[in-house]
Amino acid sequence: MSHSSSPKRFLVTGTAGFIGSSVTDALLAAGNAVVGVDNFDPFYDEAIKRANMRDHLKSPSFSFLHGDICDADGLQKSLRDLSIESSNAGGFDAIIHIAAKAGVRPSIEDPIAYQEVNVRGTQNMLELARRLRVKQFVFASSSSVYGVNPNVPWREEDAVLKPISPYASTKVSGELLGHVYSHLYGIRFVGLRFFTVYGPRQRPDLAINKFARLIRSGRSIPVFGDGSTRRDYTYIDDIVAGVVAATTYSESNYEIFNLGNNQTVSLSELIASLEDVLGRKASIERLSEQPGDVPQTWADVSKAKEYLNYRPSTDLRTGLARFAKWSNNT
């Protein structure tokens, strides 16, 4: 999306979170208008989310709604108050739906809340798209939908999804709801399966952020299993480029894309790389494997490359160095 293209208007849910705020930055930087929605879910400190939004709030092209995707009527009323709702296309070129209750392990503790927010909340946003006649809906899905799938790297064509956590099942449900709305109402639904996103603003509960804090403070880091679990770590800027590209995808009315880095790194290798960029050794506390965690994730990104011109270009070492620099300054 270049400055030369005419500015567009986007509704971004989860605008104060790690990925949502980064997407919002990119959209605003390209000269677009953004209405951001967030309810400051208490999963982690609201102050972190407010810091993520600091620059957006300075932009005249950004409007913030403190709202909840589970309250469809309240959200619609707030949009009406912003004078955005109108009879012609609702004023949005696309809805980018990133808001969700996040995390595999917490979803096992509280599955009902995850179902409520991630499934009903997504349906509410699709209903909003229908009512406002928004034609493009970009949905943040997750690599966790693949579950324990030995056919790596994972491809979108792998039809049999076997999620092993409530969180993963809610993301499958979101994709399927998208298919319903695409079929019935002609809303173009683009589902993006994110693979372990990291970088500046990463959520404090996620491994890289948590490990960096513990290593810096000389405390031991919890390692579940023997360190052989593997993840396809994807740098935030690469993910953002994929999300922005998805807002203009038009080849079909329903499509799912993997957004990963197309390589897989073991937990032991990740820790070694972190030690390297932080210049400190990690002390490791070995714990048993966690239920709901898949042994590996690995994305085949050839489809996103072909249709979204998606080209992840940040290697782990570079991404971790940028993250370390950011976390040093926060």
C-alpha cells in the first residue's frame, strides 16, 4: 500500500494489542484512516496497551473506540456516534479482526470465555460487516488450528484440522463462520494463520518476551519438555505486510493463508539465540510438557507468496536483536 493509492478507511479490532497496534501503525503511515476498537482485556497490563497506542492517538486519521466485540449493539451505537455508519458500505474498505482472547494454555483453564469472545465476538464482527455492507473481512487465525499434524510444512490444503486446545478450536470456528458469511452475503473473507509472531510490543506472556526479562534479571526460565519443540517464529513486520496485503486481496471470496517464516527453530536454538543477543547465559528450569502445546509448527508460505506477494525477510537473529533493543528501552 503506497502513499500514492487513495486513502482507505479500516476498522481494526484489538487495535491496542501487539499485532493490532503494529497493523494500525502501518495503515496510518500509508495515509489511511483507522477506527480502532479495543476493550483492554485484563489478560495483561492495560498500561502496555495504552503505550502501544500512544502514536496512533496523535494521528488525526485515528479514532479510538473503547468497546467490546461481544457487545455488538454497543459497538454499532459507538460507530453511529462517530457518524461512520451510513447506508452506503458503512464507510469501511475492510474490517481487520484481530481482537481475541489469546493463548493456548489459558484457554484450557477458561474454555467458555474463549468460546464467547473468539467465536461469538467474531460472529458479531461478521454481522457488523453484513449490516454495514463492508465487503472485505480480514481475520487473524492461528497456526494452532493444525494441531498435531505430522505433514510438515503445513499447507492450507490440509483439510483435516485436529486442534488440541480450546483456543485453537475457536480459531477453526472463526474460519468456518467466515465461510458462511462469505457464501450467504458475499463478504470476502481472508483468514490469516499467524505462526508464532514476535518482535517489539510482543505480549509479556509470550516466550521470547518472558525469557528475555528473566535472563536479564538473572532468574531461571521455565522450559517445558526437553527443548526439542519447534516453532516457526515470524517477525512482526513480515506479519503486518501480509495483513495489509490481505486487505486488497480479490482473487476469490473466501481464502485462508499461512503467514509464517517458512522455517522451524527448536526451543533450545531459540534460547541460544536469545543468550547471544542479550549477551547473558540463561539458567533453565526444566518442567514437564504442557497439555495443548503442539510439538512443532512450520508454515508452507507459497500460497501467500503467490497471492499476497508475501515475502518474510527477517531472520531470527535480526528479529531478536530488534526485539532486545526495544525491550531495553521500555
